[in-house]
Amino acid sequence: MTPHPIRAARAAQHRAARAAARVGTHHPLTRLLLAAAAVAAAAAWEAGHRVADLHPPRRHHKRAPRV
């Protein structure tokens, strides 16, 4: 069974980000993983998912007002 398109895209994005942090953005492995993440994101888009589904809004903590 294939994973849900959003989960697959998110996992591919995380793998690419970890590779970029470890070996840099110009490394061939990072570029390959970035390409895979782009393909996964495009597949999710074609399946009808929005970008907001891949990147849910952050939950911000309310700050105390500055005095």
C-alpha cells in the first residue's frame, strides 16, 4: 500500500532537509532528495491536496504584552 501523499511529501521534505544540514545543499545526495521531495509534493498537489496540508499553520504561543 502506498503512503498518503501528504505523509510521503512531508517525509521526503524532512529527509532532504536533514541531508542539507549534514552534507550541504550542493551535495549530490541532497539534490537527489530535494528532487524526490519535489516529485512527492507534486503528486500530493495532483491528488488534490493544498500546500497548507503539507505545511500546517504553526501554533503560536501568546506572548505577554511588552510594558
